[in-house]
Amino acid sequence: MPESTAQSHSHHLDQFSAALDAGTLTPVRKMLNALLPGEIAHLLESMPPTERELVWNLVDPSHEGEVLVELVDEVRAGLIQNMDTAELVAATEGLEADDMADLIQDLPSTVTQQILRLMDYQDRQRLDAVLQHDEHTAGGLMNTDTVTVRADVPVDVVLRYLRLRGELPTHTDSLFVVTRDEKYLGMLPLDILVTNNPERTVAEIVDTNIPAISVNMPATEVAQLFENRDLISAAVTDEDQNLLGRITVDDIVDVIREEADKNLMGHAGLDEDDDIFAAVLPSTRRRAIWLGINLLTAFLAAWVIGQFQDTLQKVIALAVLMPIVASMGGVSGIQTMTLVIRGIALGQIGKSNTRWIFYKEAAVGFLNGLVWAFVVAFVTVLWFKDFQLGGIIAAAMVINLFIAALAGVLIPVIMRKLGIDPALAGGVVLTTVTDVTGFLIFLGLATILLR
């Protein structure tokens, strides 16, 4: 069975750690520089700061720029802090415009100015074209290094032009067909180009059914477009259809990975660019904020419970059973909210179908409430020999799972409208709702009925 990516990374990490412990740096240098930039970056992110700095000094200077681009922000910033100006300038040589734009924003201003002075006019223009757009849009992802041809040119002329050019930009699978004033017309796949009659013109074989991507399109939507159309590259244009650059599939893989990391880490209130081996105090400070927010919500739930002290003192069984109602509601709500957040992220949920999702999830929550209410009531009656108590917890279970389902839909939808990332803050709000309503309903019903 082939080795998985995770197993491969773990194997590399164990090898390097063993070599470092043995103090044999020459084999470490050879093993390190045989890896791809992305693999080196992953290895560095998997090491404590002291080992990371040692290994970074063994990286071939010609690879440093590409490795820095692949690193998460916090790890990259830590390495840049210990590099001198000459080393940073050398690291940026040869980077493509989109990678340069990602890296240059983290560099000290003095280094940035020196890099810009050393760049030729064309490269500086390309970099400026990327930097003027938000990094989370198509404009921030694009590379301005494109190969364009005119529609009225014969295939033979295009082939001669490519041979004279000698090389193509990385991940070039198609040429872009433009008018004389650089307006986008369509794409000419290389396989179509090389297999056609040399006497035909580009206009006869160009694919005009591949629309360009708007420069202001959000990066997540660009990723969905690539997935839906199985694209390897795509043109980026402004509102007047002027060709500005291209986006390639390697950029989209980065977007998908970052979005996945963001969603995963966001549920715990963490940043996707956090360094797993960061120092204790910064890590404590970041997490303390999130824990403080959770503490406030816990106090709210505790306050609700406090309103029913007399009831709890009379019926001790309520204290034993009430976490069940809140816990079941929380799990049910998280299930719904996860589906809704995923649907929003994939563009599957909009104004036209939100109501349908709302009713569907409400029905699921209600039916699950009925099923598990029967189970919990049955166990409660066997345990405490109290049919009334079984009925109370059953009713509370149905109501709380129903409310949890409604909250699981409404919270991410409302947060999205308010411009708040539901993946980051939705979990705290949902837990508060299910805990507070669960305790309130269960203890409220008990107060009314167990007199």
C-alpha cells in the first residue's frame, strides 16, 4: 500500500530529528535540499523553534524564497526576523509576481524598498498589478505572466513564436486570445494548438466558451469555479474585459488548504496561521481571549440554573439529568450548523433555498427529539421510578433539539449577513443558545409541574 502524505511527512520528520540528535548536519543538508519547497516548509512548521532555526540555516539559499512563500504567516515572520537584508533580497529573486506579493508584505520596509529598486520595470509593474488588489480576491491570486496571441494569426505563426520564445510560464496549459487592445476573447489549449492544421487561424480553433474571472471575485468563489469546470488555468479580467493576468491550479490548492485550515481552527477560536510550536506566553494570550468569551457564556448558563435553586434542592434528580438535555441540544445544533456553514462556503445556500433548509432542519430536529426523548424518558423512569420526571425530560428534549436545529440554521445565516465569519464565532453562540434554552426549559417545566 502506498505511503500516505501524513505518513511521509512523519517519516521525514523522524529522519531529520534523528540526524539532528546525532549531530550529523551533512546528511541533514542533503536530505533537506532533496525535498520540494512545500515539503521543506511543512518540515519546518513541524519543528520546535530551536531545531527550526538550525534546519533553516541548512536550506539552499536558492530555495529560501519559495519555502518562505509556503510557510504559515507566524512561522514565516519568525524566520524573516532573523535574516539580514542581503539574504532577504536574494530570497526574493526569481519569484513569480503572485508569490512575491504574498512575501513582500511581511518584509521590513527597508528590505521592500531595496527589492523594488533592484527589480526591472516590467517585474515592478507586474508586482504593482497584484498588490493593488485584495489578497483574498482573484486579483490577489493572479500572476501577470501570460502568453497572448491574436485571433487573426495562423497556427503556424503561433508555433514559430513559441519555439522562438523558448519556454512558457509554469502551469501553462493554454494561451490567451486577445484583441489588439488586449481585450480577452477566449483560450487556446496547447493540445488543440499542436494538433491542428498549421494553415488554420487562431480564430477558427479558439475556445470562446471559457469565460474569464472577474478581478474582484472572492478567492473562495474562484476555487469553486476551478472545481466545477476542472480548470488548470483561467484568465483574469477587469470590468472592461481587459486581460490582467491568469490564475493557475497551484494557487487554488493553496486557497482550498487555507480555507480548510480556517474552518477547522476557527471552531476553536484559533487562527489558521498560528504556529503549533509558538512560545507559551503568546499562545496563552491568544487562547485566553476565546476562553474569556466562553466563560461569559458559562456564567449566563449558570445564572439561568441559579434561578431554579429551590426546585433543584427539592428534586436532586434534576441536577443529575439536566446536563443531558443541554448536551443533546448542543450536538444536534452543531450537526446542523456544520452542514449550513459548509453549504454557505460552497455556495449551495442562498436566498432562494434558505427557507427550505430551515424547514427541513427543523423537521429533522423535531423527529430526532421525539426518538431520543422516548429513550431518555424510558431510562429516567427505570432509574428514578418517576413517570412525571420522565415526561418532563422528554418534553424538554423535544423542544431543545427543535430549537437547536433552528439555531443551527439561523446563526450562520445571520452572521453571514452581518459580515461575521460563522466558522469562527458560530460555535460559541450556538452552545450558549442550546445550554441556556436546555436548562431553562427543563428546569422551568420541573418548577411548574413538580409542585
